[in-house]
Amino acid sequence: MRFVCRNFGLSDMPRRGLTSQEARPAVLLLDIDAELSIWEQAREVWSEGAFPVAELAYHLALWLRSPAAGHEDFELDSMQAEEGLIRIVLSDGGWRVGSNLTPDFWTSPVAWDVLVAEIKQFDRSVREGIAAMGVDPAFIPEP
């Protein structure tokens, strides 16, 4: 299982009349988006265009840093996306990624260390995409 994000953009910055350097971190979390997909082996199993990837990276970092990490499920509580759009739950065989919007979609279970490694890779990818747009990704905590 892996997260892939590409085609980064600043969706609402022009409408807000802001540059990325003027925007507060909360605005950056909402406005930095990219196409997000979830892959298993060589097969794309889920995709969403213009997904708030900075906000997802932010919340995943907080989850990994919390005492609940490895013990409690994750559900993206987004200011922009529908609740439960991304969920990570512990099942009998390991951790699975899914969405409330597609209840029949769940990845195959993976071990905790595999999930953490993938979240950290996703975090690096988001930071690189943000930096490539000329924005300092320091507003996202390290996982």
C-alpha cells in the first residue's frame, strides 16, 4: 500500500487575493492540494483530484506523534473534505486504509511499521511538492 500525490496546486489562493508567502498556515493547509491516489502493488485502488494533501499530512503527523498512535484508528477530520474521506483502521490482519465515501474499498492489511514508513514517505512527497511551489513546508509538523 502506498500514497501517491502529484500535480500540486494552490487552488483558492488567487480567489483569496493572497500569495503563498502572505497566507497563514491554516489557509495553506486548506489551499495546497494535489491529486491523491492509493495504490496496492501496481494497481490504483482509489483516487481523488484536488485533495487537501497538506492538511492530510498535518493530521497524519499529529496522529503519529500522539500516544494513541498504533492503538487508535485515524479518521481525517478535515476543514474542507468530508469527514471520513480517509480512514486508517486496525483490523485482525493489520492496518487498512479506506474511505467512508467508498465503503467497499479497503486496502489489504499491513503491519504498523509498514504503515508508518508509507506515511513518512507520503509526508516527504508532500513537503517536496510544497517546496517546489516556493512554499516553506515548516507549517506541517514532522511525523
